[in-house]
Amino acid sequence: MMKRFNFNAATKAMLGASLLSLVLTGCGGSDGKDGEDGKPGPVGSPISKVAKVKAQITAANVDDKGFLTINFDLTDANGAAVFGLTNTDISAVSFGRMGNEDEVGTTDIPGSPRDIWLSYFNKDKKDGFYTGSDYFQGKNCSDCLTDNGDGSYTLKLNKEINTLGKYAYDATATSGVYLGIQAVNATGSKLVENSFHYWQPSSNTDQAKPKAAIANETCQSCHRLGQDGALAMHGGKHVTLESCTFCHTDNNSYMKSDKDAAGNVIKTYKYDGSIKGMAHEIHSHSYYNGIYPQSASNCITCHKPDETLEMADIWKADLDTATCMNCHNSQYAVPSWHWNAEQGQIADGKENCVSCHNDPNGKRGAERGHYVQNDNAQAAATKVIFNSMTYNADTKTVVANMSIKHGDTLATLAQIDPTPYKYGGFTSAIVFNGIVSDDFIVNYQKIGFNKFAQAADGTIDVTFTDDPIKVVKMMETPNVTVTLSSQLHLCFNGKGAVADCKLSEDGKTATNAGPYSVSDTYYFKADGSKVVKSPRVQHAEMKDCQQCHTTSITHRFTNDLDGCASCHNGTRDRDGKNSSNLAYIVHSKHYIYSDPERKNLFFKKAECQACHGKDGFSLSKIAADAAPVAFGKTADGTEQLLVSPQTAACVSCHQGPYALSSATAGHIESMGGVLLQDSSNLTVLGIPASQYDLTKVQESCSTCHNDANILEKHANWGAK
């Protein structure tokens, strides 16, 4: 009996192919050799599938006709190849070389031309002005980019060198190219990358980045990527300081007009479009408009000493008048004898600042004028040191001894501003508080100049009595850590040296007083022994604040957050409305919606790690028995309204009505938080102090709102 076999479709297809092969073989169609291997598919990802790209320029050359060719690799965040980049994804290519001021006629000191960057792609701005901003864009070329299919690319520009005849191409000079990429992936997210390459064309050798004066990371310590204050210019494609320098060269200038609301021109003037000109101008005006937290006159905010940077100290060179004029360009910023009030401009013969203001032989140059012989800068070099603290229980008195030092010299009582403070008390004062259970005991309290006494050894004694200061409550609270910090102003001679104070005729003003001296916090036990560091959990570090603020923080200059929190603590509300807690104050100042007209917006606070470091934002760092936070007073003003500590951290940002709903409030309370009185609305937070029972507060917010969850929920918040 014959057996029958059942074949599925796939098997039939294979047999069919085999039979066909046999038929061909039988006809002599086989030569017995294997066919060629197929071309392997690309290893990597299409650009539509990646979340981040990194470009590395591997080579660049210029042909005899002045056309640039760039070879570069493109990878993802893991270093794997990315293919599929198109011509239109090339957002910018700028190209130039090192030269000097003599080539463009801007040398201020004959015989001492500065090295400057010169663009090979100049744009004519008419009337003799030009800029280096005529960069190549891939959208203007359909076949300039070759995708090699393996993550490598070749870009041959269809744009030749054009300096408008100002200077020549020089193959022996250090040259550089900036490649900007701006693509969009399948999710609609922008992929932006700025990459750079420096080389000497004549020898075809790689070169170090020239004229490195400021690190890009320095700018991005404030202008953080992904934040509203990020460097993301011209459609978001230029995101680094280095990219700006390729177009905004030293010779960039053009005429600019200011217009009124109706569009009428009210002022026309020459504008310095160099990167240093714009940076100084923008930061100077932004500071006085309340946006940028540090005056542009504090040079080392940006020009940080850095031994790894070739020209970190170049701001001290005193070779460039244009740099001076970026800030010193009004009657308020120059001496009256340098200003022509009638014409509203610098007086004739005073235009070349560095011909007189240069170190070491001339008048005060940049370093002396801004630091060594500058009262404001030298105030930041002073230091208040608390040497001891003693408590006399019988007289209910505390005496603290302090040294006020400027360098190695002790300041005297006559050199401390003795004037009355406009809101009561004295301009110069000492703040006295204590810490228990991770918070301060009382609202801020201070003793003024009238309680200071010069000691025989040159130090100064400060006496605190129980009326009006709460000395007994402070000193006899179990486990208290006493804190002392200062709000002092020294007087100066106008050239950075400490001097005796000069009072106005009415005695209300010290005419030569400087800003706050440095006010670090010192800690003592009740028995007078010193405590090395704060017992409070530090949710942020002052160094993170000083990335932007440097020495300019409202009320005082301090290197620790306790100097701020000793006043802005959980015991204090803002005149019965809202909280005066440090978290609330800081968050409100950095909140994207804190200014409805968005005039004072710098960056949104949703990027927690910008200020809180690795984990300072963590709710788990708030102890279960931590003190509550005051959020105002009851309607009759008799009691403070208190919010539980973890909840307070959240609602310092998430305020009603747009960022705190009734449902969210209910959720918070169901998780053990204390937030609302019965029937109260979302604009009145907290319960009366008499109803707050610390033993019954069991917040569990951090169980779900852990560190990773908080970062994820706040990442790129409000970006779309």
C-alpha cells in the first residue's frame, strides 16, 4: 500500500525551489561555486528612532576654490551609529580662522593687536558694517550631504569663502568649523547637537581650541539645557557658548534702532554684536531689570579662574575699549568728566578707555577697577568670625565676641555702619537664633550697633539681653544649638580699603558704606562650646545658588543656607499671609508663573537638581518629626496656620488654584499630610497651631513620591 504525505505551504515552497534547482543543474546551469555574500545591513539606528545624537567631526579640508568639506560621525547616547540624517537636518555650518585686530582695524593700543576670531562667511550690514553670520544651512542644498549608511557622513558645502574682501583665507592659521544639527525624531522631539573641529589646513594637523576664555559649562551653570534660560538661540539650534563665537566675532557691528509701542524709531545707534559685547550688555541690563541675579561688573561670575583654560585671565588685559563700553555707556556708568551730557555720549577724547585705564602703570584697569580697588568687591572679601559665646543665667544675658577681618586687618567699631535701619533697629546687626528638631526656634531676632562694644584686643563684643531678645527661651531649650550670623556693613575709602564711616548731616546714612560683609553662620552649644557644622539637614548647598548669584543675594552675603534660614524659617509667616519659609521664598522667585507678564523669568524651578544637587529635593530627607511650617495666620490674627513638613515642601511650589486642586489636597491629607482647615479654600493653607498635634502627623508622601518619581514628573515640565 502506498504511503501518502501531507506537506504544508512552506515545505511545498522549499521543495519547489529544490526541484527547480535540479532541473537547472541537469541542464548544465551550475558552475559549482557559491554566490557572492549579500551586503550587510546597517548596524545602528535611524535618526527617527533615537532620543539624542552626538556628532564628531573627523576631518575638514578646503579645496582650491574655497569650498569646505567636512567628514563627521553621528552616534546615539550609547555610542551606536545613527544613519538617516538629511540635508535639511544641517542647521548651520560656520567657518573661520584666528587673526588679529590689525586685519580689521580695531586695535586700540598701537603695536598690541589682540588675537581675534575671523569668520569666512561674512554678511554685509551696509554703511561699512558687517558680521560673521552668513552661515551655511543645509536647507539651501539638496545634494551637499552624503550618508555613508554606517553613521559616517560627508558634507561638501556649496558655499565658498567670502570675507567681503576684508581679509584673506590663510591656510597656515588655526582654523575651525562649527557644525550644527537640528533634526526631529518620530516622537516629534528635537535632536540638537553642536560640534566643533580645529585644525591647520596647510599641515592638515588638529589644533586645540584657540582663545578659550570661558568654559561652556560656566555659562550652562545658569543657562541650563532644557530650562527657559538655556542658550538656545536662533530657533533653538545654537545651544553652546562656542557656537555663538563663530558668528558673533569681535568685528561684528551694525546699526540698530529702538522703537516705541507704535513702531516709531526713537533711537538709532551702533550695536556691538560680538559675543563679549552682547554678553556684557545683556547681563548688565538684565541685572538692573531684575532678571539676572548678578551684576555684570562682577567679572569672575563668568570669567572663573581656571588653569585648564588658555585665556581664563584675559579679562585683566586692558587692551580693548569695546569691552569697557559694553557696560560703561551711560552717564550713570562713567565719571561726569568723561560724559558729554549735551550730546548724550562719551566726551571727545575719552573714547579710548584703555589708553589711560591699564595695569600696571596706568589708572585702574579691569582687575583693580572691578576688584582690588573696588569697595563692593572688597566688601565680599571681608569676613565676620564669631570667636565665642557665653550665657549668664543670672542676668539672662548672652555675650558674643566677634572679629571682623579684611585680609589680616581687624575692622574697628568706627568702621562699621552705625546708622538706623529704615524698618527699625540698625543697619548693622547680629542675628541670634537656635536650632532644635531640624528647624529654628523663633522668628528672626537681632541686636543692632548700639549693643556693640570695642574690646581691648581689637575684637568686638555683642550683648544680648532677655528683653526684647528671647534669650532665656533660646538658651534653656533642651538640646539647642545656638546660631550667630551677621548683617554688617563696613565703610570704605572709595578705592577698596576699609575706612572710618562718614555720616550724612542728618546722621541717617553712612555715605561711604559698602554692601553686606560676608555673613557665615557659627554654631555653639548652650555651654559655649563650638559646634563644627549645622545640625539641620541641608536640602541645598549655597554653592549651587552661587553658580548664578555669586555674591549677590538679597539682604546679605553668606556662604551657607542657614544664614538665610535663620530668618526665613518655619516659624515665620509673611505678615500673616503665606509662608516666609526659605523653600517658599526661593521657589516663588524661580517659579515660571511667578510673574504673570513673564518679565522676570529666567529659568523654571522644575529642574530640581539645578539647586538641590543629587538628592536634596528628596522628601525622605524630611524627618517624620520635623517641625511644621507657618503659612499665614488665622482670620483674627491670633494663631499661625501650620502645614506639615513634607506637605509644605510640595505646596511651596504647588499653589492653588492652577497647581493645587481640591482632589490633590484630599489626596495629601489621606496620606497623612496636614494642609487645610475644614471648609477652607485652597488659598488659605494650614490649620491653627493649637490644633496641630505633631504626634499624630504621619506623612507617607515619599513612599510613592520617591526621588526617581519626582525627577521623572518634573523633567521638561512645561516644555511643550
